[in-house]
Amino acid sequence: MNDNQDVLLPAGDLELRQKLLLVDDRPENLVALEALLDDGQLTLLKAGSGEEALQLLLDHEVALVLLDIAMPGMDGYEVAELMRSSRRTRNIPILFLTAFMRDEDATLRGYRSGAIDYLLKPVNATILRCKVALFLELDRRQRQLLHAYRQLDDQRAFYQSILDAAGEGVLGIDEQGQVSFANPAAMKMLNLDAAQLIGRDLACFCARPAGGWNGSPCRQALLSGHEWREDEALFQRAGGGTFPVAFCCSPLAGRTAGVVLVFQDMTVRKSLEEQLRLQAQTDHLTGLYNRSGFRAALQSSLARNERDHKHLALLFIDLDHFKQINDTLGHDAGDVLLQGVAQALKASVRANDTIARLGGDEFTAVLEGLEHPEDAAMIARKILAALRQPFHLNGNGMDILVSASIGIATHPGCGNDPGSLMQAADVAMYRAKSEGRNLYQFFTPEMNAKARARLMLEQSLRRALDQHELSLYYQPQVEIASGRIVGLEALMRWQHPTAGMVSPATFVPLLEETGLIVPVGAWVIETACRQRAAWQRSGLLADNCTLAVNISPRQFASHALLDLLQQGLEQNRLAPQMLEIELTEGSLMQDTDATRRMLADLKRLGVRLSVDDFGTGYSSLAYLKLFEIDTLKIDKTFVDKITSDHKDEAIAASIVNLAHNLELKVVAEGVENAEQLQMLQQMGCDIVQGYYYARPLPQERLEALLRDWPAGPA
């Protein structure tokens, strides 16, 4: 028999029928035993010899053996001894069957061989059944116990594998505060093996609280019976060094007094959080603080300044004409320049000062610990000097000269919070720009008053559209040769409820700055299309009379422009050629490829295109060849002195000749007297508009003018 076969049974064997092995060399005895014991609940195995019995024991799990002693060949004693020598069969109970009583030596030999009891032949049926039932019950209980041990062992192995594989450290702590268990992760994090860790006090590696173990959170969890969590703690590694952890301490269940401590090394997480914090506060292009980081740094600087009773200055630095560099050299060159400017700013301030890039070409500097507010001027002059040095743009083969406008606000004089200081420095920066750029300005109360007025104007402007305070006025465009009105220009006007008529020169730039030009521009297109269609139906305007609408650069760059125009034309059943789109030179030169695509889409739509204020923007004339333009408009600045300044006269004449050579119409703006009209007529100008014929008029007055035309100039 194989001694290495295990006696433990699979769980499923508990549900199988118990097997009883009957061993006797006389077949009639086997038949008699089978008749007595076969109750339908047992499986009876029969063997006629000791050899056959041992083979059956190898093939089956047997609960009880009824073994005849006197058998030829291998007798019952030898079978019992062989059974006891094997791990597989040594625990199977043996009930000897004998036909006669043996002497004491024979009986002892039977018990030494492994017999549990003796039965005399002929067997008493009642005694046989009782003893068999008893041994079978013992077998069932043994199997249940073995099965329970097996389950416990499996569960222990399962939970042990989980603990071994867990990334978190797990420690068992007894009621004296000593480690009673540690998983591999805990040993690795604490740099100790099991022998070094088991029995060690928790205070040896846990941040030592006041009072040692008695004052520790783990003991409080043990006494209270409630879980304790901490997200910010430090553990000590063997050999020195601490590391941040988050841990949970829970009382052990059952009769074992103690707690289980689960902890996680937070080093990597803390490092990632710090990296994310820095990224969230850092400008990716220059490496300086971004707007978020700057506000946090400024808040800290203000707190220190209050404590130290010093002066603090906030510098708002805006590069002059940076947009032209982006437009002409490209955004990549602009980024290289911004990086160079960042380095120049860092070199111009002190080591403890803060530099930030708020976005675009806007930078800020916080100067702490100033003895006098005026000391900020020295740093500002140093910055302006540094920016006047040429910046070399790698890959472009050129050096760029830049300048900046700097606004300075001081603490505590200009405000006590970041918002107030930022607003004051911003106002001062715009004053520096208005004073000629490339200089610095300190904030003054007068600037604040103007800033407040501008803010109030902006707030009023935001309400103007909803309150129907904006309206369209219309100025006629007159053909010189015939004296007929061949076009109208739609111009925005703002009738403020308390301030009266607000100049377009005041509110149109504000619309651009705030982004309100987009919704206002959509309203202009919708209103103009509806009004032109109404005049068409009434017969006040001929079909070849166009209505011109000004489109801002921001609106021209919007993908919604085409949809707005198409919707306005379709809803009002307006012929596209009755609508003219006026664009500035700046709009056309922002992105040549995108502009060409947009103009092509507009031409496919059927509207006419004109360039407003021609000659005041970019000097390049290449776009006149690239783009499909219908009309050039001579700016009023050239018309004003056309009769007294030969240079303006020459410019106007050149524009007319250029337009006609390119087969374009020419409209002169700002014509106010007959002398100007006569000179433009001599130059061959096609169309004029201005006060000489009519001022911009509201709808009702314009319609009256149209009915009386051509009675004479207005």
C-alpha cells in the first residue's frame, strides 16, 4: 500500500453513500452479513481473502471493515497490521469476526493489530447492527470534522494569499501595542523582515503620539470599538527616513484583543499631487506662474506685507503691438519671443519677486518689501530697458525689437486684495498705452474714476441690446455721375436712456474688447436684411441699390457668419446682391488662407464685398489681387484735406486709379463740401457719401429723404 496517500477527503465525499467492507473466506458468511446489513443506505464491498480486501481498500474510501480472523493465506491479523502501516487506511475502524473465543494473547494481538472490537460467530444481528451503526456515525462525524478542517485551511490559505498580494501594508497589533502579524507589503515598506517586526512596539515606526501607545489612535480604536482613519501621517523606516501614509485602524473581531492596521505609502501620490499643483499654477510656455498661481502668490505676498509693514507693488506688463508679430511672423515666432521676454523679466527683478504670465502677451510682477512705493519705478525702468534689447528668433534669422506698457499699483495705497490691485494696475497700464506706450504709469484716483466710468459704460452696453437701445441709422451713397442714391451704409447708434446719444467711437471699441460685438453683429445683420427687404417691397429702393453692413474682425473670423447671412437672406427673401459686406484691411490680413476661403464662400453666397477705410491699415496691396473684392472705400482722413494737402490729394487719386485698373468701384467717405466733391469727380471717383448729401439717418427720416430724392443735397 502507498504510505503517501492522504486521508483527508474532498468536500464532495460527504454526500456519497458510506462503504462497508466485508472480509471472509467463506462465501456463505459474506451472504449472511450482506443480508443483515443491507438497508439500502450503504454500499457493501465483499472480499474473500486478505489480498482482495487490501486491493478494495486501495480503490475505495471505506468507513468500516468487518474482518474475519481465520483465513487461509493472509489472516485477519496480517490484514489489520498492513492497514495500520498505511496513512490511507490506518484510521479505518476494524471489527474482527471470529468463530470462537481466543485466549488473552490472541485478543491482545488483535487489538495491537488495530482491531476496535470483536464479534463472535454466529453473529447476533442486533448487536452487529448497533455496533456497525455506531462506527458509521463516528465515521460520519470524523468526515465532517476533516471537511471543516479542510475548509478552514482553504480559507486561511485564501486570505493569506490576499494579504500577501495586497499592495497595502497590514499589521496585527495586540492590546499591548506590539505587532503580532505583518504581511509582505508592510515588511517591505518598513524595511523589516518578519522576525524583526513581530513583537516590536507600534511606536517604533509609527509617528509617536503624546503618551505613546496609550495615546495612539490605534488604542483609541481598540477601546472605543470604532474604526479610526488618518490621511496625513508619517511612518518611520528601519535605518532612517520617514514616508507619508494614510492608514485605517479597526478593532479585531472575536475573542482576540487587538487591532488591525492597514496603511498605504502615499509618497508617489503626494509627489503626483505636487506635480499637478505645480502644473495647474504654471504657464506651460514660459515656466512662469499662470493666472491661478499668480493669484495665490499675490495673496501670500499681501499677507507677508501686512505683517512686515512694508510696501508692495504690482506691475501689469503688456507688450506693445504683439499682435502684429503674431500676424506677420506666425504664432511659433510669437511663442519664442514670449519665452525670451519671460527670461528678460526674471533677470530684471529681484530673487524674491514673483513673475507671472496671465495669458497672451500679458505679464505681471509682484515686488515685495519695498521701503517706498516709488522704488517700483526703478524695477519698471529696468524692465523697459531689458525689453529694448533685440530678441533673436531662432529659425527666422531676424532680431525683433519690442516694447511694453507697464501699469503700477501699490499696496496698501491702491487696495488690500488681489482683485483691487489687479484692476488698478490694469487701469494704469492702459494709461501708459494712451500716453504713447513704452513707458510706465502709477495708478492714480483720476484713473480709477475713468475706469469706473468705463465699467459702468460696459454694464450699460450689456443691457442695451435687451432693452432695444441700439438702432441702425443709414447714410446714403450717391453716384457722382447721375446723382442717384446707389447704396446705403448701415451704422449703429446707441440712445442711452440717461446719457443720451453715445458716440460709436466710444462704444464700438468696447463691443470689440468685451466680445459683445458677436451677438450685436448678429443683430445688425438680421435687422439690415429685414429692413432692406421691406424697402424692396415698398419700392423705395431700386434693386441695384445695395445696403452695406460693417463686419468686425472677430465676427469675420467666426464660422457662424455665413449661417447668419444665409439665414437673413432666406428668411427675408432678399436677393444677395442687395447686401454688401464691409471689411477692414486688418480683417483681411489676419490669416490669408482662411480669409481667402471665407471670401470665396461669401462670393458664392452672392453678396458684394468692399474694403472699408482703405489706405489706413496694412501697406501691402497683394490682397487686392488675391481676394475677390468689389469696392474700395477711401477713408475720411484722406478726403478731409484733399483740397488743401497735395499728399492727400495724391493718395486719393492713386486709390481711384488703382481701383479702376483692378475693375473695382470706389466710394469716398466723409465728403462735406462741394470742393471735395468736385475734386473727387475730376479724379474719376464713382460714389461719395458724407454730410454734403446726408448725415446718417434713422429709418423714418431716411424714408422721407428717399421719397423726396433727387430734390437736392440734404
